[in-house]
Amino acid sequence: MKRFSFRRVFSAALPIAAFMIMIVWIICGIANANNAVEKKELDNVKATVENGVTVCYAIEGVYPESMDYLIDNYGVVVDNKKYIVHYECIASNIRPTITIIERR
């Protein structure tokens, strides 16, 4: 009959533990990459809307009165299923307040 040996148990458990640590590390990396992509997409949408507002002001001399005006005349595209856009224009010579929030 063989004796119980901690060395045998440890040598058998070490590769399994290393494999489990690698799996957790990969899952965390995928989650972080996904968060980074979502943040980059939100930044791109914000930049697109801001650029549309700036181009409209440069061409027409006034800020657009609504988000619909930007969409219709300047080709600004925002996925309304993914983002909520709050566009508030006070006057034609004051830059509008634009807030873009990702839907969850």
C-alpha cells in the first residue's frame, strides 16, 4: 500500500491551478477589451456629433437648432438603439449642450 504524499498531491494540483489561473486571466482580458471598445465607440459618437456642430457653424455661421438638422443636412449618424442623445440649443450663436449616454 502506497503512503499519502503531499509532494504527489502538490505536483498533480499545480498544473490544474496554473490552468485555472490562465483561464481567469483570459476572461478578465476579454472583459477589459470589451469595455475599452465600448468606451472608444462612445467617444467616436461624441466626436462625430461635435464635429457636425462645428462644421455647421463654420459653414452657416449659426449652430444647428436640433439634432435632426445635423442628421438631415450634415450626415451625422447616431445609433438611437444604442445611445441616448440630449441636444439642447439655447441660441443660434451659443454652442449647444450635447450629452450622449450609452443605453444599457
